[in-house]
Amino acid sequence: MFYDSHCHPFDLLEYLSEDELESCRQGTACAASSWNRQQFEYHESLAKKAADTPLLLCFAVHPQLPLLSKDNNHIREDLLPLLENLAREKRLDAVGETGFDLFNDKYRQTEKIQDEIFAYHLETALNYTLPMVIHVRRAMFKVFAHTKNLSKLPALIFHSWPGTVEEAKALLRRRVNAFFSFGSAIVKRKESQRSCALLPAETLLFETDAPYMPVRGKAFSSWADLPFIYEAAAKLRKEAESPVNSLEELKTCCKANFYKAFSGRF
């Protein structure tokens, strides 16, 4: 079995029929992110259909949503209370993906509301002892500003880890129970390759971000890409002479890491 720490099954329906999606997911455990009720309830239905293959349920207001939304009151009045309700009803396995996106001027214009939303997410995760899945682009300084509280979480899973090896190790020194997830970027982004090669194996996770992180030559990503991602990671670690550097070792290690990252959910 492969383990996918971050994906969007509902959004895959743009490319696959429901039958194709369910067939593609066979043999893959995953953590599915959603940001509205329709997505969450679809993921919940998938989890019930294949109880022997874990599908974990994540919900949060994506940090890009304030820019894309025409009415930010909808976020405050509908989506954030929905997060609270799901956590209280114990229907939620993790808060995510949340975080900060300051990639360009447009996203930076929503920085204030991103801060507000993240604070709500963090408070909810702390109140209900839930792990968090983090999206960060050009905003790692904001994550470091919250490490005191982030260290109190069961786990912090960095979706498509954007930082350096040194930043990752600094988070670990601050007692953040951090896991660093890698997708197809490890075949094209040098800093991702270095992090994947050198970080402690017990902190590694892998992901598809399906359908948003296609490997070269594909229109979308799916669980069919996981063997390629794991193999690329094994090659990087072998070249760096890092421990846990074969495909089978990585599969075994990342299975254990997946269960540790979402430890309270099994």
C-alpha cells in the first residue's frame, strides 16, 4: 500500500469518473483536503465505501480562498463555523490545508484575513487535539512566529514542503512534531530534492496533491503517480548516502510516519 498525505479527490472528478477514481485509489491510503461542505461530504462518502483503505478527512479554509472569494463574510460566517462543527462532531481527522500564501502581490493583499483565518484554524486544532496540514508559499516567517503553539499540536504536516533543510531542522529543534511531505516537485525543484534527500526519514511523507501536481507529461496528478514519487525519493536519498534509501524501506518508513502524523485518528 502507498500513503498519500495530501490530495483532493473531489477535484479529481474533473478528470475521472467516480468509478475510475475509486479504482485508481485502490491500495492507497490518503488524507483528503476540502474547503466546503460539498467536498467534505463527498470525501466522507468515499471513506465509508472503502473502510479497509484509510481515507482521512481534512477541512480548512485554503489561504488562497480570500483572494478567490467574492464575499469574505461567507468565510467567517459559514466556513469557519463549519470547521468548528465538524471538529466538535468528531468527523474531522485534521485541520487543513491552512497556512499562508504570499506568493505575489494579489495574495499579499489578503494577508490580514489569512492571519485571522489561520488563528481560528490553530485554535480549533488545539481545542480538539487535531493535527494540522500546512500550505506555505513565501511565508515561512509566519510559521516560525507560531511555533510556541504549533509545538502543542499532535503533528504538523507540511504539504509540498517549500522550505530548506535548515528551516525544517529549526522547526524540529523547537519541538514542533513536524512532517515534511513531498510530491512531484522533487524531480524539478533543487531545494525540494535536497530536503527530501537529507531530512530524517522519520519525518518524511509523500503526496500527489491530486489533481494539482502532475508529473511531467501528464495533465493532472493522481494516485497512479505515487510509485514514481517514492522511487524518485529513494534515488535522491541513495545518492546522498542517507539512511532509508530503498523503495521498500521508504514505503515501510512512510507507512509508519503516516500513522504517526495522524496518530489520534486510528
